Amino acid sequence: PFWLKSCISGGRHQFSMAGVSPASTGAQDQSVTELRAATAAVLECCRDTRQFVNESEAVLGRFNRALQHIRRQGRIEESQIFASLENKDEIVHFLMDCVRNRFLAWRKVRAIKETLIIADKSWDRAFRGHLKSCPTCKTVDLERDPVQKPPENPVPRLPIPFGLELLAFLGIALPIIALGQGCDCSLRPTLLAIGLSLVVPCLCFELIWWCRRSWVLSRLVRGKYAVGVQRQSARCWWAPLRTLLLDPVQPALGQHGDLYNQRVRQQGWTSFGEWYPSQWSSSAVIKCAPRVPIKSAASSSGSDDGSTTGPRRPVLVSCEAKSWNSHTAKLEADGAISGLPSKGDFDGDAIVWRPTGTRGVEEVWAKVGCCRLGWLRRSLLSLAAFGILMAISAATFAPGLVKQCGPIETVSRETVPLKSFLLLDASTSISIPSWEDEKLAAVAIVDAFTAAHDEDKVYAGAAQFSTSTRVEASLSGDLQTVKARVRAMLQQGGSTSMALALDACGAELAGEIVMKSAGPPAFKVCVLITDGQPTDRIAAEQARQRILDSGGNIMGIYVGQDANAGQQLKALTSCSGSDSTSTCPWYATATNFGELQTKAREIAESITTGLVKEITEVHHECYIPYWTLVGLSCPLPLIIWWLYLHCGTKPQQNNPELPHQRKDPERLRVAGANQSRSATAGKRSIWKEPRASELAAV
């Protein structure tokens, strides 16, 4: 625009300095011209002390009107117009001197300041810069009076919910019942019966309440009442209550608007919810009056018990605040109270008196004591909940409800693995046909072990012995490979040396092998098959003792008819300590190797007998439910709520904030200003005090 180009070029055109284009005409040009004229008058008045004393108020008003007129026009270039005003420091000084000259002008000056600062930020810098440099202008107070907030109404703290009370009660009762009943199942039926019986009173009371409500209300209405109680709607946590009754004691307002003295006290309602409201001071009493029969059509059929002839029950009401002294009233079947100047409704916990006029308010009387509907219901609900918890604990915690009360026996079968190593006699005394029959007999013994015992529990190996011993099949669980190697053995011939054979068997049985499955330690046995006497008897007996000491066993099978040779073989088996005439399972005989094949099953069963053990365990199916101790944490919410109501830290009562007191600035000293102006900057002569009429007008 043209005015901006003129400013850049340093021109002093009147309209360009005012922030408008030279083409502007009409009312807008007139308002800018008026603003510039008012600004010029401000500067002239500020520079001439005599003129300031006589015309400052008029000049200030003219300048204010010019500013407001431009603001009302809503011009786009409003900011540029206000920013183009020159000599901002002198204008600010003039405004401050107007307040110092006449204190009551501070509101108008503050309005001018806000108008200029909002329009352009350069004016904010101008005001700040001048106040820093001019010590007398710093004394001018243009701050707004703070808005006084109305005092807040105290919010009453609600009592402890019944749900938290019940949770805490059941949380403590659960470990006591669960750990107290122990594993004795004889008490479980009794505990179940007691628990179910505790539910009956609650059910009976609710049945009576629904069927004969008027009779229950007539019993509950008698007693003492606290007058002027506040009531508030209750949520589900306070069930079965529908409304909460708060303490009527409300201290009056303290001095200086002290809000802490307005806190509603709730004595009697905060210890454990609404269980103990008897701490309230009662100021009203209701008693039962003698029942007078009411002869009416409804009274002949409206009796709800045998001792009255009508649905209305007379009561005597006494209240000092209302000047009622044993006034007779009537309690209706639905709880309505009539016959008094005010009509009320009784719900079992409180009486709500209806307002008597259009401007009246309802009044609440709270029943004091334990004979109240809410107290009875909560007591019976707590008793029923405890009974249900007892019944569930008796039925669910082990051993529970069982017919047989005592120890329980369980029988389990345990199969011991079998490690068997076969020693076949390959001496020269064994003919070739007999050697073949001996190998078949060994294979038959392995098959018999598998049939008599679990195949997964059988491990076998084989070796032939004569002058020397040769292991043909090491001890393994692969029975098919072992049997194949036994069939493929070639007789080596020689003498009958049994010591080396027994040492080889002991080494195989003591060696580590891969077990098919985990289980108890294996049963070890060496099966020695021969037809003659050992040629190294002493060494054989020493080898035998080494096997027995390592936990192994030796079974001897004698094939032949020489009794002396058979007895010598029996002495090398595990039967060495038994009587010679008694039967020993570790020794067997056969006339030939063909007969040995037929006795393989019998021999295997004699060894495997006792390897399957039956283990009988006697125990009680019961465990101590220590996890129920978690219920001891259930009272924590109740304790926290109780601390919130009783042990909360009261904030310090600070003095209330005093209203903002405006300080008078340093008086403008302009004495003798009509003759001359002081040459000292910021030191003006005192003119005069404001008139009393001016102060009264403000």
C-alpha cells in the first residue's frame, strides 16, 4: 500500500503516518484524522505544564474517544494505525501523569493501555520501557481488582460401603474356616448343616417383609430419632440401602470464610458404615399408642394380625423442635404417617416429613439404634454370607463330603528290570549235537525271560567257557541280536574252567548299559549251564563270592546224571548257604539239553518270581489350603476408607487472601505551574487533592 511505501521512503505524509492510504475518504479518514489530532494535543499538553494542569482531563478523554472510535470500526489496518503513532514514550508519560494528577482516572488510563497493547505489541514495550526509566511512573497502579471466588460448599465424605465391610468379614473368615476344619471329614456334614441353617434367618425375614410389611414397620417405627439428618442417594456398593443418611451436625461458618470449619461431621456413620448410628443425639421419640378400633368398611378386612381391627396403627410422636408432646399419629400399611401438621413416610430407617408449604423443605428423621431395617438386613446378609462360605468350605476343601472317612490305600505294581548273562559250557565233554541243543536251550531261556517278564525290562548277554572264556554277546536290551549270536556260536573245546566265566559275567553285570526306561535298580543274575565239575574249584568259589558281594546272583543248571557233580555246581550258586535237602530256586537239573529246553519256562519263572512288586501306600487325600491366607488382605480397602474418613491430614488453616488494596501513586507536584514549569524531569509541583464530591461519586 501507498502508506507503507511512504514510511519506507521516510515521508511524513499525514495519512501515511496515520496508517491509511491517501485514497481513503469518508468516516474512516475522519477517525484517523481525529486520532492524530488527539495525539498531537496529548504531546502538546505533556510538554506544557500549565496546559496539563488545566486541560489534561479533557485531552485524556479526547484521546480515549478517538481510540475507541477506531476500535469500533473494526478496520483491518488498525494495528498499523496504532503502531504509527510517534513519541510513544511521551504519550505513556502523559497517561501516568494523568493518574498522578487525579487518582480516579486510573480506570480510564488502564482501558487506554489495554486497547493499545492489544492492537500492537510495540505499545507493550513502550509501557515497560518507560516504567523502568521513570521512577515516579512506577508508583502508578493500574492492576485490576482480583475476582473473589465464592466459598466452596464442603463435600461430605460418604460412609464405608457395606460391600467393603462384607468383603473384609468374609476375607478374615475364609482362612479361619478352611484351616480350622483340617482334614477331619467327620465334621464336614455338621459344618455343611450349620452353614445352610445360617441362611434361613435371612430368607425368613425377607419373606416376612414382603408378606407382612405393615407389621414389620409397626415394630420398627418405635424408638428414638435424630432430627435434621441429610440424605443422599446410595449406589450399589451401599446395598441393600437405597439412601445414605449423613450426620446432621454441621458447624456454622467460621470467621473470614473458614471452609475447614464447615466440614460435615459423620460420627457414628464412619466407623463401620452405618452399623453404629447410636452415637447420634436423639431429639425425637415415637411410641406405640393403644390401638383404637376404626369402624369402617375397609377395617373389617384390612387386619394384618389378630390384635387389630384396621390397617392403621396409632403412634405417639414427641419432638421438642416442633413442640410435639405425645401427639397422636397414625401409621398406614405402606409406612405413611398422618394425623400431624406434617405428613411423613417411614421406610424402616428414617422418616421423611413432606414440606408444609411451597417454600418449605423436607425434613429427615433418622432412626437411632439397631432396631432398623437397614441394620437388620445387613446383619442377616452377613450371617447368610458366612453360612454360605462355611458350607462351600466344608464341601469343596479336601477330603470334602465322603462316605468313607479314613485313610485310603492305593496299590501300585513295580516291575524290576532283569539283567541276565548266560554262560554256556563249551568244553570237549559236550558233543556236537549236545552243543546245538545247549544253544537252543539258551535261546529258549531268553524267550522264557521275555514271556515271564516285561520285554522292555529284560536285558541279556551270552558267553562260552572252557579252558578260556569268550563273550559272544555283550549285555544289551537288543534280545534278537543276542539270540542270533548265541545260535551262531562255534564250540571252542577244552577243560571246564568256571572262574574266568564267572569273572566275565560279573564284569558284564557291573558294566553300564543303555536302559530302555527309567526305573528301580535292575536284578542281576548269571545263568551257568554245564555238564561237569569245575577244574578250578577254589578260583571258581572266589569268583562266585565276588559276584555275590557286588549284588549279583548265580543260577546253576546241571545237565547230566552225576549227583556229586551236581552238588559241586549247586555250591557255586546262590544256594550255597541253604540246606542240601531243601529246594532252591537258584539250581535246576536236566538229564540232557533237550529236556532243558522244556524246562526253560520253569527256570525263567523261578528267577523272575518276586521281580514284580506290589507297593501299598496308605495316605489321606487332604491338603492344607494355605492359599486362603490371601483373604487376610481383603480388609485393606476398608482400612484405607477408614483412614480416609478419620485419619486424613487436615491442611493448615491459612489466613484468607485479603482483597487487592490499591496504593496511591506519588502525587504529581505542580504547585505554581500556571507561572512556570519545573525544569527537573519527573519532579512536578503538587496541584491539589481530589474533591470530596469526586471521591463520593466514584
